[in-house]
Amino acid sequence: MKEFRIPVIVLSYLLLFTLFAALLSGTKCYAQTHGQDMEFSGKDLFMIQRCSRCHTLGRGVFVGPDLINVKDKYSRERTIDWIMNPQNIYSKVNKMPVNEGFPPMPNLQVNRENAEKITDYIFNFKKTSNAKSGTITGVVTNGSEDNKKMNGVEVYLRAYMGEKETDNKKISTDNTGEFIFNNLRWDRSYEITIFYEGAAYATDKMVFPPNEDNINLELPVYNPTASDENIDIKQYHMVISTDGETISVAEVIDINNKGNKIFIGTKNELENIDKQTFVINLATKAGNVNLMQGIEKNNIEIKDNKIIDSTSISPGFRRIVITYEIPLSSRNTVIIKKPYFDVDNMLVLINAPKLDTKIEGLSRGENLQFSGITYSKWQGTGIKKGEEIKISIRKSFLSTINYQRFIPVIIFIFFMVVALVYNYRYRDRHS
């Protein structure tokens, strides 16, 4: 399997992609679906922007330093700079990391307004809880049977320091479907996993918010099915860009399971795969594949230019975000997409200046401008499962010519012409 790393050029377009592409296609973003544009507080942003994944406030060292007294060490402006662009700090002091014993802080792409809110929240934070540990409680219900509370279901808890698992526990739900994990440390993130009827259910990694001692969960499980009749793709969005040598691709796929059972997949005898729930076609020579959301490295196999996923698909929406890179061919690069389920709407935005682009299976729209960048827009609706969408990115004849190779020849011809003209005129004067 190829190494998983994040292509820099794709990340610069990712925020554009998830918001701009959705709006263009008529899809409502998260804030819009909740009634109005949402205004987040500094406390909300401390969690949303993943500050809490590395830092506590008054609960001791975590992956990074405790931030309870950060205002005594840094000014407000310096802290804002830290949040917006830590690499800028490292460059100024010529040291990375600044604090010995801690990993360097990643750039979390926080804008100025949100960085100010987070800073003010940290600077004005007052510790109100003196609890020594936290508790995760929850109830397991069956979503296929009117949310019936499930007795005797095994629930697994894994604790992490950064990406390293440090501890695990297992308990079973009681006759009311409830479970509880006590005495949990502040300097850890936690993941809950449930196995039921051949399907696995896992939460994202969780941390305790500042001043909060309990995380309460409701975890539904579902009866399994091997039929995908209730599954389709509501939105299939792609952003394609190139720097002249490499094509960078970002894809967001919104899968919708309209039923009340979990799709556990089918056997693929041709590929010798016992459980297959979803397939994403990649291009030939695709590399630097990043599974950014909705798909786990341990649940996939990359084979014959395809990502073959075995993750069960629960009722409701599941968003998959991936990025990858393709070397730009000397003449024509082709990307073939064959959706694994029916697609309601597919949108492709391409930024490939000086290159000819064409998509068979989608309709061309008007060019779009965003932040001074021009995108060609292609869109289609009602695309059937397995229907081929062929994306071609072609270099023109003139763009394939390496003019630098001809510079020595041009110089040689120039001097030859000068010499011939001079010789002709010299002989003419002396004849």
C-alpha cells in the first residue's frame, strides 16, 4: 500500500471544495441546514478547531502544554499568531518545537476571527471543576426496532495519547441498555466501539471539554442487511487542479442509507474479498492517497487502482473525503469514475490553465471565478450505478514542446546566419 501523506496543493483547495462546491450545486452546508448562519463561541471553537485534542485548561499536560496560564507567557497578539500560523513562530525563533518535550504544533488553518475568539476564551477562562477524573456514560439502542434498549451488548473503550493506544476496557450494557466508564484521565482521548451482528460501530476520538466531567452518548445499532437497495449517493463532488506536473484531486462523497438497517456488504469473489461495501475508482498511477474523513485505513484495500472499503454503512448520511495525486501525462491524462451507487448530483470543478479538459458523461457549465482562480464546471444528475464518467486532461501540442532543448540550436543557427551574412558582404566588398 502506498504511503498516506497530505498533498500540499490539495489542502489549499479543500475548504473551497467543501463549501463552494456544495453551494454551487444547491447543497446546503451544515450551518444552513440548522436554520441560519451559525455563530460559534470561543469555547465552541476550542473544540471544533481541535485545540482540545492536544491541550487542557487547568487539567495538566496533555499532548501539548496546559494553557491555563498562557496569558502570563504570551501576549494576546502572540497567542493569536500561534493559533493561526505556528510555523511563523518557529521561523521567527529558529526553533521547532519551542517547548522542549512536546511535538511541534500543526497548522490547523484557523482564520483571524476564530483565532481571536479562541484566544479570548483561553485568556478569560475560569476553572470551576475540581474533579480528578471523568466519566463516559451511554445507552445502546436498536434503530431497526423502534430504538429498543439493548441488554448485554459489549462496549469497548480505547484510550489514546496522541495516536498511541495506551489502555482499553470492556463492559456490557445492563437491562436498560446503559453503560458507564469511570475514572478516566484528562490527558487522553477516547474511542467507543460496539460489535453487533457482524457490524462494527465506532465513535470519533473524544476528549473532555474544559470544566466538563461527563460525556453522555446515545449509540444506535441496527439489524444487518446485505441489500444495498436503500443506498445512494446524494452528492459526488470533485475538485481537480494541476501545477503542470502533477494533478491533485479531492473528492467528497455523501452516501445516504435511507433504510433502517445497516448494510454490511457483499462478497466479491473476483477480487477474493469477503466483505465489500463501497468502491472508489482511482486513476492509473494514483499515489499519495489520503483518507481524510469517513473511511479508515484498516478497513480498506487499494487494489487495481481502486479503494475497496469494508466499512458497514449505517442508516443516515456518511461523508467520505479523500485526496490523491496523479502524474500529468505528456499528452493526455484520463480519470475514469464509476460510482458504486446511483448518484443524485455530481459536480466537478477543474483548475487546469493552458490545458484542454473534457468530461464525457457530464454537461459543461459556465466558468467560475473564486479568489481570482478560474474553474471549469461540469455537472450531471441522475447518474446510474457503474455509469462511466471519463475525465480527460490534455496538453496542447505547443505546451508539450520543451523550448529549452532548442535554445542551443537556435543560438547556433543565429551565429551561423550572422557568419554567412558577414562572409557574403566581405566577399562582395572585395570582389
